[in-house]
Amino acid sequence: MIQKILSCGREGAESAARDAAVKLDIAYRVCTDRAASTADAPDRADSDHLELHVVGSEGSLILNHGKLRGEWKEVQRLAEKHARPLLHIDLNRVPAFKASAMLAEWLLEHH
């Protein structure tokens, strides 16, 4: 089902995604470009890199705590702009079990 994971490789969910890819023998790539920065407001170069990733992927998953900001808000905007699949789960509002069910349903829906 999942053929490749692109992660910026930071701590937390992105690092967990990379670890899961290794364990499940799924291809993965850790981006090392400027889009991997932690800036709250991505500049034009960051936005261009993010746009390439969003357009070039089959879908984007954002797991966070609280309101989207910075590059994650930009990923959401770009996914909407290009009509690309996006699942955003705010883990402050969605219990873990429900989040996993939402993710499984989204993966099935978007192949």
C-alpha cells in the first residue's frame, strides 16, 4: 500500500515515520533541503521546496499538537491549491485510537 515515505527526519512523528519505514521495508527519503528547517514562517525558497514535495507525493499526512503554523500551514495551503490528498490530525483533539482509524481509512481511500 505505502510505497515510499518522505520525512524531514526531525524528532517525533517524522523520526517515527522513518523508523517504521525501515522496520516495514518501505522505501523512504529524508529531505535535507531548506524545507526541513524549523522556521515558523517559511520563506519563498522553503515554500518552493515544500510545493515540489506536496505536488510530487500521492498524499501528505500532518500529525501535530495544536494549531498548524509555519511550514505545516504552508503544506496544508499547497495541498489545497493543488488538490492533493492531505490528512491533518491534531493529536490534542483526536484520541490515538481514532487517529489510527482515520489514517487507515484515508490510506484505503487514497491508495
